[in-house]
Amino acid sequence: MDNKAEIDSSRLPRHVAIIMDGNGRWARRRGLPRLMGHRSGVKAVRRVIEEARQMGIAFLTLYAFSTENWNRPREEVEGLMELLYEYLEREFDNLKRQEIRLLVIGEIERMPAGLQERLHRVMEETASFEAMTLNLALSYGGRAELARACRKICDAVAQGRLKCSEITPEIISSNLYTAGQPDPDLVIRTSGEMRLSNFLLFQSAYSEIYVTETLWPDFTPEEFRLAIRDYQRRERRFGKV
Ligand code: IPE
Ligand code: IPE
Ligand code: MG
């Protein structure tokens, strides 16, 4: 299916955020271990990043690991961390070639030391790129992010840099991991679940939501364009008539 022509490039979402769900089910249906599903999911990640970049999307956020995902069996967590490490090694040149800036949103300090080091290195070496920002949500939770923003704001008040009466939604926004970025216009979730699972709770207040039954490893650039096309048909009201 080639549906490239159907996208109106003058009305692209500026920020697309994806809950990449369904790797485990993809593997189970094939009688494979869950980790094989995650491995296959990495390929879908590469395809979608390239597609978003080619389309001209300015911000792409990928939910890769939630604060709650730490509660999975140890082998799965370790396997995911290893996969991430390999991914960064393999994709570093690709990201640079595409002039993509990588930003980790989430508790990077909870990642294994070697992975942290590599994440910091990729972030530093891609910091000046402007073609697209890729937010990788790792050990990310919307509630933890809001608690962190509260702590930062409290510090500012305690130090006399801010008054309580000056705290606005904009101040909160500027203390989130996504400070300075537009809110997601479109949130995509694969594998059919109708929930946010602690993803971008503050930022997604007025996001359009697109849920597909497709499991993440089967998610293609064609289906990504389908989601964008669907978004472009919607009427966003933001509380007005
Ligand atoms: C999403 O796939 C990837 C992560 C949360 C790390 P799942 O692993 O949640 O797959 P299902 O939901 O069990 O199918
Ligand atoms: C959401 O998927 C988190 C990521 C995709 C990283 P989960 O599989 O963890 O969400 P629940 O448990 O179905 O809500
Ligand atoms: Mg899941």
C-alpha cells in the first residue's frame, strides 16, 4: 500500500508520540520468547523513525520503557536493556546521517551504568541536529515526571526565584522533560489497548488519540501514514464550539 500522496504536508502534526505496545503478544502468537518480540519491535522502531523524519515531523516521542515496566521479570528487563544498548551502537550512525537529535525523557539515572554512558554520548553528539527531535521515553512515567516538576518548582520557590502565585500551567510545562517542545498533537497506541499507561499525562491534554489493533512489530510506515491521514481528517476544537 503506497499512501504517500494522501498526506497533506502543510498540515502535519508537529509532535507525534507512540505507545509501542504488543511485542509480547507478537512473540506469543509465534510460540517465541517475549524477548524475540522486543527484538522484532526494534526493527519497527527503525522504520518509523525514518518515515517520520522523511515526512518532516519535528518531534517524535517513543514510549520504550515505563516506570512500571521495572516490575517485569528480571530476565525481560535485562534483555530489554541489552537490546537498547545494541540498538544505540548500531543506530548511532543512522541517527547522525539523518541529523536526528536524541533526547531521553525519563529516569536515565536508573539505567545500567554502561547504557547511561552510551545514552549520554549519543545525546551529546546529536545535540545540535535540527531535522527531528527523537524523545526516547525510558523509565518514563507521567506521574513521576509531574512529581519531579513539583520538586524543581519547589526548589525555585525556596530559593526565591519564583513565587507560589506565579505557578501556571506554562511553568509546570517548562519543568517537564519535554520543556520547550510542542505538546503531542497525536498519540498512537498499537495492539488495541485503550489506555495511556502513565504516558505524557500533562502534555496529552488535547492530543488526538489513534489506536490500532496492529501489534508493534507489525507496525509499518504505511500504517504510520494511515494514522497521520486519520489525524488530518479530524476537527480539533480545544474546548471551543
Ligand atoms: C511493549 O510490548 C514493549 C514494552 C512495554 C517494553 P509489551 O512487552 O508490553 O507487549 P505485550 O503488551 O505483552 O504484548
Ligand atoms: C506501555 O505498555 C509502556 C510501553 C509501551 C513502554 P505496557 O504494556 O507496559 O502497558 P500496560 O501494562 O498494558 O498498561
Ligand atoms: Mg504491553
